[in-house]
Amino acid sequence: MKCKCVILLVLLLTLYVSSEDQHCMNNAMKDISVEIGDDNPQRVMSFVRDEPGYQVNLQCKWTLQPSNYDKPRQMYIRVPVIDFDTNDVSEAQCNVSNTKADVFSLKLKLNDTTYRNESWCSNKSVKVKSQIVNLWDSSYKLALEFRSDDKQVRSNAKGVQVDVQVLGRDYCHRTMLFFEGSCYLITPEPMTPTEAFSIAKNYLGNVFTVPKNRNNSDFFRPFIQRNSDRAGEFPFESPLSLTGSMWTGYFIDILSSSPPAVFKSAQYCDPQAGCGVALRNFSVFFKSSSKFEYFNRCAVAMHWGSGGSVNFTCESMESKLPAMIELKQIPATKGDLHPQLFTSCDTLPLPPTPQPPTTTTAEPSSKTYLSPD
């Protein structure tokens, strides 16, 4: 049995490291078709150097597709390295027609119509450099493109590196936890609650809330256990670091100048109801701050304690924490309602406007007083 495990590990490691990197370095245009396998992540890289043989205005394009495309597949794209000449290009100037800027773009086409297009020109960009893409059938085409500017300003290499992988069925990714039909991930960077809602669409998911038909303890107990069990499976580590604090998709509108120490419910946006606001009953501890009066709202964070305990507190909307994101795993076959599983509630509703206290003014007397005769 031990021998079989060793052989399996060697095979898995071989699959993982034998992926072929797709470079683009010295051709003005390079159009590469890349097949992405389940256990075979690909890395596409473009590097430009200010030396003989390396060109300015270099344009590289990769068309990506799963190796097995007879059923819907889900692709995970991460951009760990974007090394640009400058970092002062505005979002408005970031497009492939701007020859003065290095541009990396991601395009998803359905029957030659682009319906998702993200571009990066600066490491200062607030856009999250990760993306989940659902490829329902072969009409969905995914392209990555890099073009350099018309002038190199340094002698060392610059460019972009992109890691692409098909999410495994009933597994997701080594950095995600598959649990009851969904993939769960924790954002690597801290952010505000508003930013967490906004980036959820990059993952075709939502900021985490407990399923409506489950109470907290019944959900978290097996969730934590499954995350722990993954440490005994390849790649022999738990995918989620369930420590510290992180944002959930819950929020509370504060309607009183003297809020209670513990709220008994919180609101959330329900993707199954067109992102309408719904209510869930559970205890949320109020964390006092002078900024709540201004924002008139607090966001709910969950705190992982020892022994699998989870507590919830309401924090300032200005605080920055990692966020837990939930996304549905793509079904094995496409049904009419399946695309609706990936509705992202990416905008928080506006908080209620505080009403000034009403004051009563005494009405002038309408009585008529007659002078004595």
C-alpha cells in the first residue's frame, strides 16, 4: 500500500511540473493555441528586453481551451507577475490601442462577440489579478494578450506571467476548498467590504454567507472538518487558513444612535432572488467605533476561534480584511437555469439616509380676545 502511494505521488508531481510554459519574447505577433489539462497547469509568459533581437510594440496572444471540451469546464486564471515600465497609467488610458503603455488584457468571446474584457497597465491597479471563467461549450473562446509599449526604458526584462488551470471536478483548486457543490477561497489581500463585493464577480461568486437552509453550527462543523481532511490528501495541506478574521457578505444598517451590544440579525444580498436584500437571524457583536454614525452601516466579519468556534462582529466599513468568496462549481452538463447559479451580487445597496430629529414648533394661538367694555 505504501509503495502504491509513493508511485501515485510521483505521477502527480510529474503531471504538475511537466506543464509546458508558453513564452513570447522576440516575435512581433505570436498566436498560440494552448490546451489546458485538468492536472496540467500552463504558464504563459511574455518578456521584452531592450537588446538586439527584442522588439518594441511586441504583441503576444494566447488562445486557451481545455483539452477535454465535450462538457462544460471551469478555468482559473491568476496573474502573479506583471512587470511594467511605469505604474502611472490611468484606468482610462489602459487599452490596447495606447502604444505608450504596456497592456495585458483578458478577453472572453462567445461566437466572436466579446462580453468580458479586463485590462491592466499598472501594478497600482485596484483590479484583482485573478479570474474564474466558465466555458460552457466550444463556442466560448478565451484569449490572453500582452502588448508592450513603443519604447523600452530599461535594459532588464519586463513583461507578464499568467498561470492557467482547469478546476478539477469535485476538487476545485489546491488553494480552494470544495464543499457541498461550491468552491471556497480566501482573498490573499485585505480589502474593504465594498471592494470585497466588487471583486466577487471576478470569481463568478459572492462574498460568503451561510446557506439559507442551514444553521451556523450545522454548516461550520463539517466545513472545518473537510478543510482539515484535505491536509491528508494531495497536495497534503489544508487549502484554507481558517484563522483570524475575514469578511462575510452580511451587513447591518444602524438606525439608532445607541446600537445594542449584540444584534440579533443581519442583512445580505440573495443571488437567488435577484440580489434583493434578505434577513438572517444570528448573533452579531457590535464593535463600537466613532465612524459608524457617519457610515450608518457596519459590515459583518467572522472570527475563527479554537475548537472550531466561529463568532461574528460588526466592523467599520473602512476596515480592511481578507474576504471569503464562494462560487458554484460548473455542472457537468449545461441546463437552461445553470448560468443563473453564477449570479454575483457585486454591489452593496445604499444605506438608509439618516433622518434629522424632528422638532415641534408651537402654533400661534387662534383665540380672539375681546377688550372689556
